[in-house]
Amino acid sequence: MNMQRWNRKYATDITADDDGERVSVAGWVHEKRDLGGVFFLIVRDISGFAQITLPKKKVEPELFEQVKRVPRESVVVVEGEVKSEKKAPNGYEIIPQQIDVLSEASPVLPLDTTGKVGAELDTRLDARFMDLRTERTKHIFIIRSLTLRTIREFFDERGLIEINTPKIVSAATEGGTALFPISYFEREAFLNQSPQLYKQILMASGFDRVYEIAPIFRAEEHDTTRHLNEATSVDVELAFVSDKEVMALLEELIAFVYSRVVDYPGLAKLNVKLEVPAIPFRRITYDEAIELLSGEGEQIEWGEDLGTSAERTLGKIMGELYFITDWPCAIKPFYAQPAAEGICNAFDLMHPRLELSSGSQRVHSYELLKRQIESKGLGADSFEFYLDAFRYGMPPHAGWGLGVERLLMSMLEVENIRDVVLFPRDRRRLTP
RNA sequence: GCCCGGGUGGUGUAGCGGCCUAUCAUUGAGCCCUGUCGAGGCUCGGACUCGGGUUCAAAUCCCGACCUGGGCGCCA
């Protein structure tokens, strides 16, 4: 099949100025409106919609009859003449000479692509290929792409190097979450929960500013609107800096991403009121957080982690993106640098709705790190591959991990995290 | 892991012991209509998750299974 002969254009690349030009558009039959003497065929492609108009008296009778029979969502190529027309949605319409049906769709669709009738998330995920044909879902994933591109641009401008660390790992991990076991030849291995240990090892290599955007796997059997078993993490690690510098980098990144997304025209389809957050974000200490919570009648024992309702209450009080700093070491991982009296140089970045990121100044002393691993009840032996990197020249360093899906869902006011993943993996879903 | 909901045409819903031969919208099949843009009008088609129980009578009540939404915990 010679696709080139069609001189294909995207629907929105055609304008009224192309009046008289012969073009073709390829896409899906979005809607058909039969008014008797005139027939409108709306063809949808990734860019938008093109109105194909068939006045009964001006087109071939066979063509007119053919169009009537094409089921919605069939794939067609329409070749015809552009006509400037004020009454048409984009100011132009196409009077077709030929319509090729490349793939006829089964007539009863798994969900409505026009937005007239809603569909539940489960139904949409089962037929994700068709859900992606709807305006809202399409724009979410274009924004996801824009976000990832923007993050890379941001890091690139600042000289960070993009790295790729293994996703198949041995048992030794930072702890805190359940792992997916896999069979690795004659041994047991796991899917990585985060690139934490590897990006830190890189700090001993001279690669002093690195980032990775990659999947992470958590075997938690949770069933909420903000958890996934396979998620995407943006991880950053910088040497010769403290937690303060990486916090600044993080808030600048968030504001930069927001500023790009705000400019994306398709944002209007999502009905989101998006404002670029002012930096620096507010910073409160853990102590201040439990103080604020106590004022709202929510008692948190010092040293206790903040639960879901505490996060929500704090979110209401703060009303914008904010950092919680100076966490008790007891509820932070072994690699967080202790400051004073059980407090670590660790931070969480919070959106009023949920946690987006956490990070810290890292322990770079071999002896201290070893002690901390042991005091968390982990065996230092199995961390040898990690600890080794701290014995031959490890600079001070700091970093964070940011959940891409959480950033997207909070930014786009999406209710369920599954909505920002093409093919989400959760407690029950393994297909499609 | 604990706790609470829900499974009705393709999709989204109403009904919650007899008025159900099951509502409405959309979709599908077809007819009418020359400017639609959620087009309009008319006709037709299409469903009570499965298994057991209670009852004169079950979509409706009970039990189990399966599927599913959410909250908590844990976690990013």
C-alpha cells in the first residue's frame, strides 16, 4: 500500500487559506451526521477533527452511499478539496473525491469516544486503545510526554547526566517496601524498588550530577487512588551539595514543569485551573507540622510518621506545595544524614493532596553508613556492593526521588493515579 | 493485611419483594430531513454476574463464589 500518494495532512494543519487545495486526511470516523441532502463526516486524527462535507447533489452517489455505511471509529483516508466555509467548525471543510476505508470498525463500541456518555475507569482501562481516542485521555498523555521532555530539558540545561541503573537487583535494597521476587537463572532476584543505592554509587565515580527517569516496582497490596505497583520515578543525585541545594533544584523543576504545561493549549480540555507555583516553596519542619496538626485536633506522637489524614489536614492548612524538613531519623532510611538529636537532613515535598517527593542529604561516611544499616536491623554484608563505593573516596551528596504519576495527577487534578499511566499495574490488573 | 460499598442492554444509569412484559440517555439497525457541530423527528433491536437458599412471589432479601469502587495501614 502506498501511503505517500495521499499527501496526508493533519486536520489542524489545514486552514481556510488552503481553499481550493487538494489534500487528504487520515484518521478515525468520529461522528456521522446525516441530514438527508447533506452528510457530515467528522474525521479525527491526533491533531483534532476535520469536517468532511458531502452535499448530495455535488458528490458521486456511490460515495454518498458508501459514507453512510462506514461504521464509527473505522479508519479512513479522505481525499478531496478544501473549501473555506464559515459554517464549518475549523473554518474549512473538505469536499471528498474519494474515501478509502482502511479498517472497518465493529459497530458496537466498547465505549463512547465523543464524550456524550461516560465510562468507568475499569471499562476505559480494558479498552485503553479506544479510551486514548477521547480528548481528555489523549491530552493527559501528551502532557505526560511534555512533562518528561521538560524534565530532561531542565536537567540538560544544568549539566546533569542521565543514567540507567539495573531494574533487576539482589535482595539488598533500602527497605521499607515489599519487593517483587523474580527468578534469575538459579538465583532469586527482585525488581528494583528505586535506583537509590545505584545513583549513590555513581557519586563515587566522578559523575557528580546524575538523574534517572525509570520504572520502580513496589509489591504493596494497597488499593488506593494514589498507588501503583509499577510507577515512574525521577531520581536525582548531586555531589558536593547539601539537602538545601537539591530542594532548590526540586522546586525550580516543579515550577518549570508547571510553566510549560500551563502553555499547552490542550490543557483547556482537562478543565484544570493551573497556576505556576511561586518559588521558593514554604518550608515547615516536622516539629512544626505536628504542632499545626495538634492545633487541628490531630495528635501525632513525635517520631511517628504522618498518616493519610494528617497529610490531608496539613494540605488544607498549607494550601499549596510545601516542604516538610528535619524529620526524625527513625522514620527515614539509613542513608539520610543525621543532623542533631535524632533529626535527619531529610525532606518531603508535599502537594496539598499527597506526597510528591522525598529526599535528603546522604551519609557519605563509610563507618556511619555501616552503623546505620546495622541499627536498622539490616545485614551490612549484603550491602557490600553499595558500601564498597564509600571506602575509596565518596564526596558528600544529596538527592531525591519524585513520582512522575503523582506529579501529573496532582498537577492535572486527576482523581485516580491509574488515569495518568497508559497501562497501569495495580493489585488486580496485569492486562492489557 | 483490615474495613465499607457496588455488579441491571455495548456504554452510563433508574428500579431495591408483587405495579418489571425492567426506566432513561447514548450506541446499533432502519426511515424522514440541504448546514450539522451533544443535530432533530419516527420505528425497531438489545440487560437483571454466577451458584445455592428464603418466599405463594426475587433484579429486589440471605449465603457463597467471581468481578469491581473506595477508605485505612504500608508506601512514592
